[in-house]
Amino acid sequence: MKTVYLDHAAATPVRPEVLTAMLPYFTERFGNPSAVYSLGSEIKEVIEAERAKVARLLGAPEEQIIFTSCGAEANNLAVKGASLAHLKKGRHVIVSAIEHHSVLNSARYLEKFHDFEVTFLPVNRFGQVEPERLQKALTPATVLVSIQHASNEMGTIQRFPELSAICREQGILFHTDAVATAGQVPVDVKELGVDLLTLSGPALGGPKGIGALYFRRGLRLVPQIHSGIQENGRRGGTENVPGIVGLGAAAELVHRELPEKISYLRALRDRLAAGINRGVADVLFTGHPEERLPGHASFCFEGIEGEALIFLLNSQGIFANTGSACASKALKVSPTLCAMGISPEIAQGSLVFTLDAANREDEVDYVLEKLPPAVEKLRSFSPVWRKKMAAVSGG
Amino acid sequence: MRFLHECKADATADLVYRVCPMHLLEPAEFLKDLHTGQVLEIVTDYDGALEDIPAWCAKHGQEFVGICEDQEDEDLYKLYIKKVH
């Protein structure tokens, strides 16, 4: 059976070039970077070279990159580490209502254990934080604001640098989670105007188990993993050298290939979206129509459950998602879609496709062939859909 | 411990929240960029630095100048090293 993988926001396969770069660091180049003998000190130099590659992708100085075990850890270090380092200024943080769990739960941790006040900012119907709402939410005690660069659930890109500029004017730290965007659109810390930025290996064609945090020069962070001198005393634990090499190699590929990739993905995504609009009635295209990730297409199909649709598509060899990779298992209805004002009845029919440069037109056409009959089949069993049809026909 | 009234430096190493033993590794890096006679300020939240930095200076032949209170944050220490060589 043909298989089509369209869930690249959840994970991407490691690029062959990336794997090749990583392999020696599992075997012959295994030394501990903290060791003073050459088998170790040479590895330390490798880490610094990889750090420079990641920094180049972000337009950042290399000494401002901290390697972490994943994007979630980088988000924890940003939200908790930066907020706790600035307690003297105040105990108020602001996050958008549609952040990744690692941001939302870091904010809740501050609220529960450190007497912080947390504001969860609502979003508009496209999933964007309105700058005016952010402005109104700021208080003299606000230490940090965290708003994602884009959501991997509905693809909408937030309004940068408008949002970050509001905070910079008032001396408030601004963090963005760029896990969904770093391999899809240009991510430059100066253009975005951020103090902290998170990225993750598997979203870039790199391995799992590696992430990174950019932090502005001079910004203090309370470490979240206390150990020794690794990462200049900001993140303890022996470095995941193969992972770091993999992230560096992936970042270099993204940096080189991104302009071509964007136009390719946009054309492929538009082919998919147009085909679905033609082939299926009563479907809502979620997220912003233009200000969105190029390889991202998200929909709500009325009258059906996204999860059932995923299973039917799976039986045809098509792999997609109903929402974010973490949320889809835990919840029936996406909180992100609800935060955008979409009714729970509509939101439960959510389907998300995230494409990568490895996808081809024939794969999209295969989805367009299999998806409409799958939706039709599920609707034929659906009491909600039958009720709607009866109402439309006046029965 | 010598407390200073006038706290002036040519460069600052902000080591606040950087875990031990970063306070013993970073001064040497910062001193490399200074000329002989110039002063390095070390800002830290680590109590152990009060003993470690003077001892480090004695061992490495640098001059420990003294300590200043941080006017803005009483939880922090400012230590001063004059580059000898």
C-alpha cells in the first residue's frame, strides 16, 4: 500500500546527511567534552562549531545559544529560568492561551510554587494575539511574555516584531517558541526582536533528544538542570554530542535550502487545500489564510470526528494529525481551536496536514483521492450530520 | 575581606546564576582581554566566591582588590581583580 506521511510538525525523518554527520560521535569520537585530554577537548571544539551553525540559522552570536534535550526543556529554561532570575522586578508573566504545554505548564508552575500571577492571552479567530490585548495585559510587575512564533496546530504566524516591540519599549523580556517555524520560514532573532527563542531538532530534519535556546547577551537565567560547567554553567549534564552534531547539520541544511523549500511547500499546500475545498462540502480552513506556515494546511470537517478520520486515512496509508502531537491524544476537542472561537462541534472535526520538502504532488493527489470518500463515509454514520442535513432540507 | 568605597572596573564578568565552578573559570577568560593594571569586576550570587576569588588571585599571581556591596541587589556580590600579568 502507498504511504503518505503528512505530519511533519510531530516529527520529521532524520535527513541522511544529518545521520551521516552524527554516526562517528556514537563510536570512535565518543569522548567527554569536559575531559582535558584530546579525545575530549576535540569534541568540545566540535560542539562549538555546531553551536555556530545553529546561531547562523537564527542570526545570533554563537555564545548566545544553549543546547538542551528538547524544545520543551528550552521552553522551561526560558519561561522559568528568565522569570526566576528577575524576581526583583515582579512576579507576573503573560503567555498566549494557545502555547505548547511546556510553556503553559511552566507558567502554571511559577503560579503554583513561586506566587506568580499568570495572564493567558486570548487569540482572534485566526489564532493571532492582538497587539492591543498584549499592551493592555502588561503591568509594572510583568517580567516576561511568551508568545509562539507560529502554532503547529493551525499554522498561523504571530505578528512579529509588533508584539515583541511592545515589550521591548517597556523593558519586559520576550520569549518565542519557534519550534514550528524554524524549518519552515526565516527565523532571525533580531528581526523578530526577541530576547529568548526556542527551537527543536526533530522539527528541522534533525534527531529527537536535542533542542536549543537563544538568549540575548547579558540576560540572566536560573539554570533548570543544576550540575557542572556544561553550557557555560547555564545547563548542566554531559552534552548529547551526536544530537548536537545532528542539530548543527540540520540547521545548516535548513539555512541553505529554505528559500527554495518555502515556495515548493506553498505550492504543494495550496494544491492540497484547493483540492479539499473542491472535493468536500462544509469544510472550514482554520488559521490565517495568508500569514501561515507554507507547509501547513488545517481544516475542520463538519459532522465528523477528526480522530475517526485519522483512523480511516491511516487504513489508506495516510498519516496526518487532528491537532498538536501532544494534545491530540489527551483531549477530544482542541483548546487551540476553541480559543479561536470555533465551536466544539466543529472543532472536533479537526484535521492537520504538515508537509515537508520530501512530499510530492502525487502524494497530495493520493490524499485528494482518498479523503473525500472517507469524510462522506463518516458523515453517513453521523447523527450530527444527519440532523444538519434534515434541517437544511427542511425535514 | 577588604570592602571598597569606590567600585570602578574596566570590564564586568556577570556570573550571576552560573553554577560553581564557573566563578573560577571565567575570570581568567576575561582577564585575557584586559591590559596590565586594568580592573575586572565579577558579579556573582555565589557565597563561595568570597573565599574562592581571593584564593584564586593568590594562586595565579593576580591582585585581589576587594569587594563592593551591590546597591541594587543585596543578594549579589561584586568582587574586583587587578590584572598583574
